[in-house]
Amino acid sequence: MEFLRPATGFSSRRIKIVTVTALIVLAALVGALQGVVYARPAVDVDSAEVLYERDAGRKPGLRAVFFGTSTILLTDGMSSIMTDGFFSRPSWLRLMMSIKPDPEEINFALRKAPSKIDAIFVAHAHHDHAMDSGLVAQKTDAIVYGSESTLNIARGQSTPEHQLRVLKVGQTVLIGHFRVTAFETPHSPDAISPGFITHPVQFPAKLGEFRAAENHSFFVEHPLGKVLIVPSANYSVNAFEGLQADIVILGIGTLGRQSNVFTETYWNEVVTKTGAKLVLPVHWDDFTQSLRAPLVPLPLFADNMNVAMEWLGPLAKRDGVAIRFLPSLREVTLPAGN
Ligand SMILES: [Zn+2]
């Protein structure tokens, strides 16, 4: 067996050096590739203008908690409503394989919400809006309002039928002092997986099974203020005709990939026409990162938030509108309406 030994100690060392060098080069290449693929726009949201209580102005209004994407809780202390209820945020790798709600991530996020939520209004049936809604409803006794496709996702989580309501366009839902009206507005351009979900979704599910179906925006009226929530960055002309809002919660996801003309028309339709003087951007964060870490913008292969903010800034200035970011997982008091 003598011949199996390396001929000399020098050769053995050389093989080791070559192997280690190759591994270092490989690691560097993988790191560089990851850096390129996951490069993010240099937006430091923490240093951006963040809505704090001192900004609340004249008198305190509704209280809000932002959970990333377009999941927002609004409460007056007696009644609480939420949009979407998406907390699991599966990684890019999982999105390429299959996904399911993550009860631990949901429980972690729900610690920042009241134990009882009255209603969850779901924008559309993509995973980053609708995947967790049924489970969240079961944990908070909420009723899920959404398209039939959205409800089929919740049915896949054995959510009882009495907690599911099909949301009709133009329908107004009364919850305590909240009046919530559903509008149908288009999904942001080039949406993945259009179509409808016709059967309860079996989990784990492929990303492509989350078919968008109808997309909703929500107008929330309350004695403490009027808030228009537009989760998906797109418009139809005059969709909000005659509507007056104090605050717009503005979806800006993939807005960085649209033209300045698109962005300006979106702003005009949603902000200028409603007369809102405060805009809170949402759906800018990388929805594959856990809520346990600070929110970061979507990587450049998905969006470029810098471009969106460069277009939106001058429009806000033109209209005398303040753009503020909501801190994540922290309750803030919104300014009261006029
Ligand atoms: Zn979507």
C-alpha cells in the first residue's frame, strides 16, 4: 500500500495549498455573485423621514402598526382592522421551491398586534398578501374579507367558513367606528400569476398557485381620520372620483421599474385627487426577509426604490404633501383628520 502515499511531503502540502486557494476563490466568487444578485438600492429608510408621534400634528388620530409589505393594523383602541396579515415572508430559495405559512413568524409578529382583530382586508391572492390571512384570522378571531381566490387560500388552512366573506367591489363594511369601502384597482404592471384560485390551496404550495385574482384598495373612514390604502402600485383613471382622504398608504412595489409618466399619473389619481397631505409608502421592503430583522428595500433585480422616491419627492413637494415612512412593528399615532 506504499504507493498510495503521496511521494513527498512537499507534494502533499502543495495539494493542500491548491485546494484551500481554490476554495477561497470559489467562496469569493459565490460572495461576489450574491452581492450582484442581492444588491439593494442605497435607501436608508431609518434615516428617511419616519413618522413619529411628534409628527402627529394637531391631535392624535388612529393608531397604526406596519408589518412590512402592505400589512398594516389600524386601531382606535376598541376596534382593530388589518390589511393582508402577511408575516411568514418565505425566502427567495423557498419561493423557488414551495411555501407555507410559518406559525412561529406569525406568532412573533402578532405580539405587536391586539389579541383580537375584527377584520382582515386582503388586497389580492398573491402569497405576499394572502398566504397567512386564514391562519391569522384563526389566531385573532378576525373575519377575512377578500376575493373568492383569497378565501380559497384561507380554506386551505381550514379557516371556518363563518370567518370568511367575499369582498364585493363598492361594498362598505362597518366595524365599530370604522367604515371600510372596497375598490377594485389594477395590480401593479406585469404581475406574476394572473388568474383565479378555484379550489382550496393545499400547503406547501408552489408560488405559481397564488393567482392574483381581483385586486382591492380600501378606503377607511373613521371619526379620527380618512385613510386610503392602495396596496398595489397601479391606478385606473377616476377610480377614487370625489373621494377625500387625509392620509394615503401608498403601495410603491415595483414603481421603480415604471416610467416617470406612470408614477406621476398614479400619484395624481391616488394622492392629488383625494387631497391627502400625508403619504405613507408601503410594499417597498424585501418580503423574503424575516420581520425579526429591520426591513430592507427589495433587491435591484426586483425593484429600485431609489427611482420611485426620486419621482415621488418632487410630486409631493408640488402638492405640499409629506412623505413619511412607518417604522416596522411599532405602534405609531397617525395625525387626526380635519
Ligand atoms: Zn401581487
